[in-house]
Amino acid sequence: MKFGFVGLGQMGAPMAINLSRENDVRIFDKKKKPMVELVNKRAQAVNTIEQFSDVNVLILCLPNVETVQQVLFNSEDGLTKYLKKGTIVIDTSTSDYSATLNIANELNKLKIDFLDAPVSGMRHRAQNGTLSMMVGGDSKILEVVKPALSTIASKIIFMGASGSGQLTKLINQLLFDINMAGLAEILPMSRKLGLDPEQVTEIINSGTGRSYASEFFLPNIIKGDFEKGYPMQAAYKDLISGANISSQQKIPTPVLAAATANYQKALQEGHGTKDKGAMILVYERLLKVAFRASGKINKNL
């Protein structure tokens, strides 16, 4: 099979590299630098999207659902103008659930198969090919492409009909977001009351308060490093999706609403380009403390 891969960002680039080790892969990104770097790793760069006309599978890894829709359906140069019938489009981006259903419907009208297959895991897991992938769509189509997808993800779970992959990813992300919002609120309190950040971090990450959020973010927070994760302003879209579903389905989500307020405070204070760990900066400012390895207790607080 011939593969096309569009989107060579923080996650897409290592995914495309792993895919190209065992498959014929053509790559495209509006930015030329990542394409040049991947060409040296067996992938084939294309200059125009018309060169995807004979691929059997097209994989997308794009920043948001608006970009996915633009890349596929743009009236001037949308990829669907060039893809042949029977092509399998796999969207590994994190997209909106309702919009994903619309994308699946539009591609179905064009006789193009579709799987929504968002992934979970940070960049290092993308590099190692150990991502988790949640797939929605036709299980028979998944079986066709599963060997290739296994070079990207070590865990591939079929979740059900179209949109199920994105919905599962959203549920996972919302829990991750809630965890980090809680850490941001509580940890400055521990510092305010005189506890040592390094010791608190050690206890949390070896005790019942442990979560993936604590394991990933706390070692960075105590160093004052807020650049290791996905930018908060980009991650905020998950909270919007969660709120929309809550409203549409009349499902009460008070804890999610509270966590969302913590994100909004951090965004309002200008921390959007930092990762989610930067939410702690809001409460550090309020309590006049710093949850850092080198921080000192202010006796006047």
C-alpha cells in the first residue's frame, strides 16, 4: 500500500518516521523544513497535494478540526479533489466529535473510507512508536491498515462507529485536564503552609495522589519549566468540546466546569503559550509562593 501523510508537527513528524520505516510513505507539510528532515529518514516529500492521487491510505495529523476540514474540503485545493474512490483517510488529529461525524458523512458521499483515530501520549511516545490509538469507523477497514498503524501505536483499540475514537480521546483528555487543574490549585497551598516542593512531589508520585499529570508535570514545575507539554491555548479546545457535549446532552459536569475555570484564569493571565503545568502560576501569584525546588518560604505570608 502507498501512504500519504499530512502534518509534520510535534507528533506528526515522529509518527511519519516510524510509518516510513516499513511502508511507502509520501509526506506533505506547508512548512518545508520538517519535510526536508524526514526525507533523510526514507519518507518521500511531495511538492503538491495532487501527488497523493494514487495513495491507498491518507493519514492526517493536524492541529485542529478546522485545519482538517480545510485540508480535505477546501474548494480550491482540498485533498478530496484528488483522492481516488476507495482511499482510506485516517485522521489522527484531536478533533471535535460532532465535526468528525460530519467529515465521515462527507467522505462517505465521495466513496472515500474514513477512520477517526486520535492518539494519546506525549512526543517521546510518538518517537518510540508506543502511542495509544482509539479508532472509530468500520472495523473491517481497521483490520486492513492495522499492521501499518502498529508502527505508530503499540495499543490500538477499536471503539465503535465513526466519532467513537474522538469521543474516547476527549474523555481521556478531560480527565487529564481535571487532574492538572487540581494539582495547580492544591500544590501552592502546600508551599504556603511550609512543605518542601521536592518532598511533596516525591510523595505524590509514589502515593495515591499520583496521576500521569503529576508524573509528567511536577518534575518540570519544580524546575520552573513550562515548555515540555502541549500549549495550553491549543489544549483548551478539549474543554470547549466537553462543555458543548455537557450542554447538548444535559449532563451535569461540575468538576469539569471548575477545572475549566482554572484554565480560563491561566489563559486570561497570558499563559496560553505555556503547557498545562503553567496553571499553577495563577495560584502561586495569589498565594505569593513558588512551588520550586529552590523556592524559599516567605515568613511574611
